[in-house]
Amino acid sequence: MTESLFSFPTFRLEAQGLAFARGGRTLVEDLSFELTNGNALVVTGANGAGKSTLLRGLAGFLSAHAGTALLMDEAGAHETIASQAHYVGHQEGSKPALTARENLAFWQAMLALPGLKSDLTPDAALALLGVPQVADLPVAYLSAGQKRRVGLARLLLAPRPVWILDEPLTALDAAGQALLTELMKDHLAQGGTLIAATHAPLGIESLHLELGGTP
């Protein structure tokens, strides 16, 4: 679906003994997993099981009480996952007063990584997400589904090897959900990886982790 495919460098995402707490209560404890290029991890569990806490921790918004989560290259050098990841949560992260195009141009400049560049323009990314007509509209005027598509468009404008997606199907209609599935498949085909928390099937092959249950 993306207009220009490239391959991410070989890497391994490795989490060892992770623990996160919110409000004085430990929600994630002694969690370990490993992902390599082209693999996805889908995290499920009941409300309050710690799915969002885990994803926000991996994205660098929360500090781990224990353990490590790193991205390792072939030579063994490591970086934090947060420095190489896109995070899409329940809030879209767009400035309501700016147009969709202005928001995406800002994120494209802010989130670009050295050596990883997209040939897409904000208008092209909006077209791929099925909402070219919103480019000149302030985000405040958009529907919930349109805002979600604008937020997802930044995944294409600043390539990053790791996508961390919290309930990514939220506010999307059936066509939008199918579109997102294709975007995720493209990302994995390029050698990226993703970690998603969801209550609904994403339509991709993945490993499975149930919080509050057995991995």
C-alpha cells in the first residue's frame, strides 16, 4: 500500500523482567519477551490488566520498576525502544487549531530518524489513509474517525522500526480497519515490528500475550 518500500536494518526487540506500576499497584510484573524483524505481538487482557500501562512504559512515558526493554542491532549495540518507536494511544496528539496538513508536516519534521526517510508528503499520506479532503481543515473540525486516520498518517511520514499501538481500531469504520490492517502488514513486510493492545482481531499474524493470564 505504501508508495515506496524499504527494509529496516536487522534488530531484536528484547524485554527482560519488566515491571510497571500505576497508582501504587503493580500491573505488569516479571514480563519477558523477544521480537525480531517482521514480527508482531498482540497484547490482550481484561480492562485494568495493564495493557496500556505496558505500552506506555515501552514507549517511554512510564519508568519501569524493574527490568529492561531494549532494541539490539546485529553488533549487539542497543538503544531504548522509545527512541525508535511510534506510539499511537487513545489521544491523537494533534493540535486542534492546526490543519491536518500542518499537524503532519510538524510530526514529519519532529519524528524523522537519521537514515530513515519517507518520500511521502502529508497530502500523499492523507490520501493513503483515505482522507485527502481534510488536508486544509483544522483538526478540531474533524470527526473521531478522521482524527484517527490523521494520527495514523504520521506512521508513514517518519518511518520508525517499532509501532506501539493502543487499541488502534478505535473510531475506525470497517473500511478504516481494513486499511489499517494493510498498513500494518506493509510495516511488517518492511522488517518493522509492532506491539498492539486490542480487544478486537487485527487481521495480522502475531505472537500473543495475555496480561493477567499465561503468555
